[in-house]
Amino acid sequence: MPVKRLPANPLITPADVTPTRPDLEILCAFNPGAVRFGRETLLLVRVGEMPHQEPGYAGYVVYDPDSGDVRIGRIRHGDPDLVLGDNRGFLYRGRPVLTSLSHIRVARSTDGVHFKVDPKPALFPSTPYETYGCEDARVTYLDGRYYVNYSAVSPRGISTWLAVTDDFRQFEKIGMIFCPSNKDICIFPEKVRGAYVCRHRPDAAPFGSPSMWTAWSPDLVCWGRHELTLAPVPGTWEGGRLGCGAPPVRTREGWLEIYHAADEQGRYCLGSMLSDLERPERILARSSRPVLEPEAPYERAGLYGNCVFCCGVVTDPKGGMTIYYGAADSICAGATTTVEEMIAAAKE
């Protein structure tokens, strides 16, 4: 396998994160976006908080946009309208309820391995579209600023929002850029043919399959010229669904991307692909087998086992690459490789 897991894995666990209030506990810390900022490597970690467990009850937590507060609720196990699921959620009166509320937290490191998590959230729910949380941030440096896109989850669906920062201390939410249901967005680090470019994955139900699309924009807010770019291949490691991972890296061979895919059984792996520099909707090559698949114990067991999911990579001037990823929807991990090895994997 062309990547090597960091010996320090897991890099960030729930024990490394401080809850936002004493009546909550950290359930998970995973799927980090990644960026090099000055002399530091920063991870934008998805943190899930849940109420302290009370025997005989299913607890949940939501952001209440009317009051501007976080509200905790509990439902008795004997309630006939309650259908229990796994630790991530349950059904109540036929509707899904999440046990945790997600937000985005910055973690900082001087060596790219040992991280300290900020005590306060960077991006926290504040709108009716974020009542279930802010998830899976990706970071792109563009026009001298750092743009962060993330999934906003609520009863209104899963939409994609854009925020911007100059210092990773203060963040400004620009607003929604893709309406429900759409997620897995990464924005290219430069304009192509005079326009901004992104990958995205719209909901394919009831027709089609969850696939990667390419879109264009004059201003990072209004997106159009959508084109289907990469679709699942039934019966393979990417037979169920696929979507973007980290923002692309420009190379002499094309745009290099680490993307995620799941088979029909829901096992998530990472792959490598190349697209044309001037026509990024045109895939030049893609790996025939995963470059990283869930094999380590912390990848096989967790809130959602058999899952590795990438939202960020960091490269260095010598061509080294560190892939930062979420494992089993529970913790943050890292793996090292090189740009050349990922190009070769895509061409295999």
C-alpha cells in the first residue's frame, strides 16, 4: 500500500477535546479538514457532543434557532414511538434524531503529528439549517484568504455552507452555496479558465447513484454548469457511493485528488485520481484499488466501523504528502505518502 499510517495514530480522540458545556460529553472527533498556516499544521475537526447518558432514556441535543441555545432532550425507552438505532441516532415518530450535535474545532500542531485542540468552537450552529450541526469542513486557500465549506444538517436537509477566515481565530459565515441535499464539496485552490471550480455530490435518490459532480462559479456563491464527473462502479470497492475528499493538488500530470468511496456494504476506502488541468471535469486516471482501506483496529471499530474518510491533505515543498482522515466516525488519524506515489497509484 503506497501510504504509511503515522505511528502516533490516533492523532485526536474524544478525550483530547473539551465539551462546550458541563452537561455534554464528547462522542467523536473526526473527519478533519487540513491546511498549512504559517509554521503550523491546522486541522478543522468535526466534533460531536451528546448529553450525559441516563439509563432507560435515549438522549439527544439540538440547536434551537429561536432561542439561540442548545437544547437537550430525552425519550423514555418504553415510548412506542421510539425505535433505537446505533450510537449515532434513532427514530422517533418516524423521523431520524441524532444523538449528538456537531461543530468545527481547530487543532494546532508544529510538527503535523501532535495536536492541541482549541478550547472553543471555530464554527458552531447559528441558523435553522444547522440545528443538527456543522460537519466535515474542507479548507481552500484562494485570493489571499482561507475559505471553509462544511455540511449543515437540520430537518430541512443537508446543505453546504461557506465561511471565510484570515487567521483561524475569527470566522465569517458567508451563507449557503448548495441547497439540500448536497454534500462532499471541495473547492479548487485556483481558478480554471477564469472561474472557480468545485466538486460536489447531490442526492441521487430515487434514480442514479451518489456520484461526484463538477460545478463552476464566478463568485464562490452561485454555482452552475454542473457535470457528472465520477460515478460508482457496481461490484467494486467503490460500488455504493463516492465523493470528493481533500481539495485538489496541482501537479504537472493534472489535478491530484484523494477521494472516498464505499462499496455496496458501506465499507469506506480512499482512492487517488487525476483530472485535466484545464478541464477538471475530465478524469485522466483513477486508482483501480484503494490507497488506504480500513485495516487498523481504530478504523475497523467505532461509531461507524470499517471506514476511512479524508477531508484534508497537506503537502510540502519536497513533494511529501500527509493525508489526514477520520477513522470509524470516531477519531482523527494521519498517513504519509508522496505526490509522486499518489500520481502513480492513480495511473495504476
